[in-house]
Amino acid sequence: MSLVVRCESCGGTVVYDAARRAAKCLFCGSEKLSEQETQREHIPTPQTALTARVQQQQADAQFRSWASESWWTPNIIRNSRIQLQPMFLPAWWTQGEVESHWSGVVSANTRSGKAPTSGVAKAVMDDMVPASLGISAAELDELQPFDHSDAHAWAGESTGQPFELPALSEQGARKWLRDKLRQRHLNSIIAQSNLQTAVSSSIVHEQGHALYMVPIYIGAFRFRDRPWRFLINAQSGEVVGKKPVDRLKVVAVATFGLLLLTTLAALSNL
């Protein structure tokens, strides 16, 4: 038996084992949670899950290294034992051949310093977008890549881990992904051809499309009365998130710098 819990602060909707009641939102740490009656028949159904490879102990070590790599991070974060929760997030994936007819401008030995150019380029590309209210597209981009080679059938509640319900339709995902692949291909053309500016007309010939459940670890905490969180790719161990800056350290360094400048100015006048 499962329980659907929605966060009233960030909107994240997570399915838990009914025996494990959530005290705080996994995405923002808020305690404003409410149980939901969800009509599952109106929600896209994932068929496939990607395999987690990073164990809990390794994920804890990855977080500890990430939290400690900057001296500017507050000591309370560097030394804290934030609970990491394994979970699955829904994400739409598409692979396809992108065919782009492009035109642009390159540097040239002309009066204007520019010359027009054009061409046709093809590339096989793939990408993912979140079907999630809990994380942003930018966060998923940072977490990628995920390895699809050992994907397996999605087991739903029987995994025993929390997971977020999909919140993006297949139609909406397809449009988003095609636009994303077109833009990525144009950016690649601009870089490879040293274009100053360029436009393109692109067609995506889809070769594969799926709604995956991707494995992550998530940790959320509150600091200075605002939520902070980090995510760990449970396949690669990649850590994604923003860390707060210790204001006392900033003030201390600024004060020391000011005193140093004042002392050097005084010595220069002797």
C-alpha cells in the first residue's frame, strides 16, 4: 500500500510506502505536507527504470567531499550529517537524428569583416527533460548523463523507495525535447564552423522515446530560513546543487583586506 504526499511549498508530489510517513518534503525540507487522492489513470505510466549503482555509503562520502571542497561553505553545512534519501525521478527521453539546414555569418577579409555561409548538417543526439515538479531542467542537465544500457522494467511501489509522480504529458515532453535537440544542434554547428551568428531550420527524426524513472539521492535542508538542496546521480555519483556562503567568513576576509590596504597605505607615507 502506498501514500501520495504533496508539498504545499514547492508542489513536489511523492509516492511513499504507507508505513513510512514523510516528516519533511524531500525537495525543499518544508513540513507543509498533505496527503493526496490521485487519479493514477490520468498520469503517464513509466515503463522503464535505470539502475542505481552508487550505494548509500558512497553517496554519503560524495556529499561530504562536495560540502567540504569550498572554505566559503558554512561550517554547519560542512560538518552536518544531512540525511540522504534514495528515490526515483520521472524524466522523458528522446533520441533522434537531427537534420539542420543552416545559414550564418563568419569572419572574413571583407569591408564589413563578415561573410555569409550556409550548409546542411546531421547528427544523432539524445536528451532528457524532467517530468517532475520537484527538480528543474537545469538540475537534470547537470545530473546527466545517465546510462541506459542496463535499464529494466519499472516496479513502482514494490521498489520500496519513494518516487515522484510524472507531471508532464508525453505531448508536452516531445515538443520540449525536439526544441532542445534543435537548439543543441545549432549550438554545435556554430562552435564547429566558427560562426558569429546563425539560424537553422531543423527536423528531428525520432529513433527512440521513453518515460524513464532515474535513480538519485536527494538531501534537503533549511539555512537562514530558506530551503537548500543537493542531488546525486545514483549511477555516477555526480553531485549537483548550490551551497550557501558563510557571511561571517566574507566579512572577516573583507575586514582583513581593508586593514591590510590601510596598513600598506600608512607605510607608503612614512
